[in-house]
Amino acid sequence: MPEAPTIDSGNTVWLLVSTALVLLMTPGLALFYGGLNRSKGVLNMMMMSFSAIGLISVLWWFYGFSVAFGSDVNGFWGDISQYLGTKTFLAETDLWGATAENPSGIGVPLYVFMAFQMVFAVITVALISGAISDRAKFAGWLLFAFGWATLVYFPVAHWVWGGGFIGADIHALDFAGGTAVHINAGAAALGVVLVLGKRLGWPREVMKPHNIPLVALGAGLLWFGWFGFNAGSELTVDSVAGLAFINTQLATAAAVLGWIVVEWIKGGKPTLVGASSGAIAGLVAITPACGFIAPWAAVILGLVAGAVCALAVSLKYKLGYDDSLDVVGVHFVGGWIGSLWLGLFATNSVNGAITDVVGASDGLFYGGGATQLGRQALAGLVVTIWSFGIAWLLAFAIEKTIGFRVSQEAEVDSIDLAEHAESGYDLSTASGSGGAFAMAGIGTPNSSTAAEEPAAPVSEKVAG
């Protein structure tokens, strides 16, 4: 007779911590994208990430979780009424994965799993924004985010993880989001970019990152949070979570090296922007594979992803699409590399769930033939076509109705001021006398005396 439902404190705590780590990734993304952007659009860029936290969290609670993880209806979406936001799930039996035979499931309350998957949805939408910096109306962005999350991310999450046709019928592998998150967001980014068009002056004008330390800080927060993203996706505290953790570190470290080597050879100098971008490329590529491959394969994956993505970012100049912050070159390309890598290096020897749970096969180099490679390619192609097509249609409809692109004046002057009535940096000098003391509200009783006396020369070392 089955035991009474029991919460597993270890699994629950780990998933709560992982949820917080993944949530931190979206502010990290805001800093990363904000630093890469030009100074006059840094707040608009960051606002798109922060607004995604607000909008997508509410949509996920209300119906997104049901669409993605409700009982499968037809292979394409889940039962929307099952976890509708009007319902409450606090009974002792409301544990994720609970069945009559196993009332405890994995011992994690349903709300904990819901919150964990919520922050995945948030950052997937936020990723798209980097492609359209400096030229998208904020209202248009919110409308796009609402439509794309509803029509693309929620169903695709079901296809891949919620019992839909990609996982259940195609048997494609995706441990933490190579297909559902990165290929998905990258394809959407390309679709929106083609509708909005190029930034004024691109590619004639050089549009460099305005704050490289901000880029590095954002990349560091993303790297830190990604351990919750990948290792947390095991959902339980076990050896596979440890495997996903170490593979995440190894692949990312190797990708930093892969990117800067290519950059060094091509440009003569390694850069901090390159190292930061290489880290993101490695994190993207290892995401689908982290719990399904051996550590040695993760190192090679990181090297390949770092090098290939470093080359891929230049495709926009050859093909003529203005992907401002290289969402296509890093997330779309990196997601494809990681997904296809599973068709080569996935092995049941590190994770028996490959066959036992997903019904997939070993990769080509582990004796499984090309079967799994074909499954991975098919899954990626389906998601690419769906996400790109819906994103293009949504962006086109928004542009033709309320307008998606800002005016030329706003783009030239400052999208921050035009859309948000604020700027990232106030470089104006304080009015009146007193300098820093006056700005701080501190009186300077001897100011009249000081004004009558000539100022002593300032050392160049002190003055910088």
C-alpha cells in the first residue's frame, strides 16, 4: 500500500534555491544587455528585461503553467483548466509528479515547481529583447511579449517537457532548455529583427558597448544563476544534478577560451566583451546537454561553442540583419550546437533516464547511430519554424497597428527619454557654487574667502 504523501525537504530546498538563482539571471541579463548597448538606450534595454519579470510571471501563474504542464490534450498543449490561477494548491497531496502509486512524486510542492518553471519563461522572453535594442516602442514590446509567450513559449515548453509531441513522440532530449529556451528565443529574435529593420546608421556607424564593466558584471551574474538553471532542472538532489553542475562550469570555462582564441587570431587582441560573450555561448550550448553527457564531452562542447559563436556573430554583417546584441549568433547558434551535440555524445552511462524516461537513444559516438541526431535536428527545426513564423507575424501586426518601431527623432536623440522620460547617466554639473559639498547639501562657510584667493595648482597624479 502506498505511503502517505511526504515532502522531501532536500529536493524542495534545492529547487527553491535554484528558482532564486534563475530569477537573478534576468537582472543579470539586463546588466549584460545594458552594458552592450549604447548609453542613450541603456534604460530601455534594461526595462525590457525587468518588464518581462512582471508580465510573464503573472501570465504563467494564470494560464501559462497549465498550457505547458497540464495533462496533455493533443500533443500541442496541456489542459488549460488544470492549474488555472483561480485555483489553489496547498493540500498535502499537491506534490509535483504525484501518482496513485507514488503519492509523494519527487517530494516537491506543486507551487515550488511552478515557480521554478516560471522563471524559465521569464528569461526566455527577455532574451529576445537584445536583438531589437534602440528602436522598439516599449508598448509594442509588452504586446509582443504577451503574444509570443502565449502562442510560442507556453506551447513549446509543453512540446518539450510537458508531455507534448517533441518529448513523447519524437523523443528529442533537452535537459534544461537548448530547444525550448535558446533556439526558441533566437528564432523569435530573428523574426522581429526582420520586421523592425536596421538601426539608423547601422552598419556604417560603429555602435560599441558603452559600459564594459557592466557587461562583465551581467555575465558573471548569469554564470552564477545558470547553475540553478541547469543543475536545478534535475529537480532532485542526486548525482545527475552534480553532473549537470560540473558540466555547466567546464563547458562555460572552455567556451571563454574558445571565443578569445578566435578573437585573438582574428583581431589581434582578446577582449573582456569577447570573454563575457564566450561565457554566455558556453552556458547556452551546455544547457540542453548538461545532464546527458560526460564531462570530457562538455569541455569539447564549450570549446566548439565558444569558437563557432565567435564566428557566427559576424553573419549579421554578411546577411544584412541587424541583431543588435547578437541573440541569433549566441543563443540561436549556441542552442543548435548544444542540441545537436546530444545526437553525438548523449549516453545512458551517465543518465539512465535517456532511455528509461524519455525513450531516446545513445548518441552516435556511443553506438546509437544517427537516430538521436536526427531527432534533435527535427525538434530544433520544428521549434525554429514555429517561433520564427509567429514572432514575425506578431511583430508585423503590431507595427501595422499601434506601431512597433520608435520615431527617427526618438532613435537619434534618446529612446530612454522618449519612452521612459529618464536617462541612464546624468552628466550635468551642479548649478551654483560649492561643488560636491553643495550637491550633498553641506554648507561652505568660507566659500567667499576661497573665491578671493587664487587656486593652488593641482597635481596631475591627483587630478588623474
